[in-house]
Amino acid sequence: MNEKLTALYNAIQEGDVTSAQAGVRAALEAGLEPGSILNEGMIAAMKEVGRLFEEGEYFVPEMLISARAMQGALVLLKPHLMSSDVKSAGKVAIGTIKGDLHDIGKNLVALMLEGAGFEIIDLGVDVAPDKFIDAISNNGADIVAFSALLTTTMPNMKTTIDAITQAGLRDKVKVIIGGAPVTQAYADQIGADGFASDASRAVSLATSLLG
Ligand code: B1M
């Protein structure tokens, strides 16, 4: 790996916000592509944090400080991931599903959708079905996007789709889902309109669903 990306990767894995931000600046100054800075330097580091947690080497506080370093680095990378001359492509209400606090992936998906011209209603984390329903009926969301990182919160995606159906709104909105444990098969099983495995695929999916 490029030495600038290695430094960024290490800073995020160690949870050092200052070095992570310095790493993003150095990588940009070296002319590295924002997409590879994100994928190789940052997302890969979070995957390693997850592996260390699984092996019992990291605990929740370590995951949390790595997440903070990731978010601090993302703030600097954000303007470079977004293109400016795009017109509104539709309105997307996005949130992590009820019970789930993992918001880094959700924030990335929101950022890429915004960059592609979608208007974003960011409902935050641990979003109850009612809030998605409100975003459809009172804020005109064309798409609702759910993110889940826990196998234990995934079932709340189905609960939320069921609540949208019961509110009589299912034919007014497209539902897209994603997050590390989520699959296309699960999307089919719960009646979502689409699944994307990463943020850039979420943009292609949203674009194709709205024609
Ligand atoms: Co948590 N955590 N965590 N955690 N955490 C995982 C998810 C875990 C896999 C770690 C592990 O064991 N290896 C594990 C889940 C196991 C499972 O369910 N099978 C886990 C656990 C167990 C937990 C707790 C239960 C730990 C505890 O308390 N004992 C707890 C639960 C809290 C809760 O949510 N109720 C918990 C807490 C936390 C922190 C708060 C400390 C922190 C989150 C901080 C934050 O987000 N603000 C945290 C972190 C950082 C992680 C890991 C290490 C990293 C997640 C991350 O940010 N990845 C994670 C391990 C891992 O993922 N390998 C882990 C980077 C991010 C860019 O990727 O979110 O996958 P991701 O998003 C991608 C794609 O998935 C996709 O696009 C994104 C960009 O490409 N995508 C979508 C995501 N949403 C999408 C939506 C779409 C489309 C695509 O359409 C709508």
C-alpha cells in the first residue's frame, strides 16, 4: 500500500484523530484519488478494527475511538468526494434502523447520494418506523434507505417496511437497504426494492429506481 495510505490506515486503526486528518491532507496533497483514500486507507482500517474486536484484542472503547478518527478524517475528505454541478435527482430519507447505532456507513451513503444530486433527509441513528413514515407522508421522501450493521437489528428492516405498508404508503416510496450483514437475498425476502453493498452502488441503485 502507498505509504501515505498506510499512515492514514494506522491512524484510524489506532483512533488518532489528529494523525488521521493529517493523513487525509497528505494523501490529497500527494494526488491520490479520494475513492482510494476512502476505500484503502479508511474503510479497510475499520474492517481491521472489526477483526481485532472479534478476536478479543479490541473492545468497545477502541472501536469507538477508531470510529471518531474515521469521522474526523471523513469531514476533510467529504468535499473531494462530492461533485458540485448536479441537479436534484429525488429525495432520500436515510437512517440506521431501530436499535442500530453504527452510522459511519449510513453517513457515507448519504454523502455519496448528496454528491450525486439527491436531497437528503438524515434521520440519524436508531430510527423508529414512525420517523420514516413521517418522512414519506410529510416530507415527500421518494426513497427510504435503511442501514443495519447488526444481525440483531436487521429484522427491524422488515418491521419498518411492514409499518410503511400498514400506513398505506408502500406504493409511494422505494425502500433500499444495506449494511455489512445485509444481502440481496434478505432484501428479496423482506420485500425491499433494492440492496446495495456499498455507497457508490447505493447511488446507482437509487438512480435506477427513480428512473
Ligand atoms: Co460495532 N459491531 N457494535 N460498534 N462495530 C460491528 C458491526 C461488528 C461486526 C464487530 C465485530 O464483531 N466484528 C459487530 C456486529 C456483529 C453482528 O451483528 N454479527 C459489532 C457489535 C457486536 C457491536 C456491539 C453490540 C458491541 C457491544 O456493545 N458489545 C455494539 C452495538 C451498538 C448498537 O448499534 N446498538 C457496537 C458498537 C459500536 C460502536 C458504537 C463502538 C462503533 C460505532 C460508532 C459509529 O458508527 N458511530 C462500532 C464500530 C465502529 C464497529 C465496526 C468496527 C466498524 C463499523 C464501520 O463503521 N465500518 C464493525 C466491524 C465491521 O464492520 N467490520 C462493528 C465502516 C463502514 C464504512 O462500513 O458500515 O459496513 P459499513 O458501511 C458500508 C456498507 O455496509 C454499505 O456502504 C458503506 C460504505 O461502503 N452500507 C450501505 C451501509 N449502510 C448502507 C445502506 C445502504 C446501502 C449500503 O442503503 C440504504
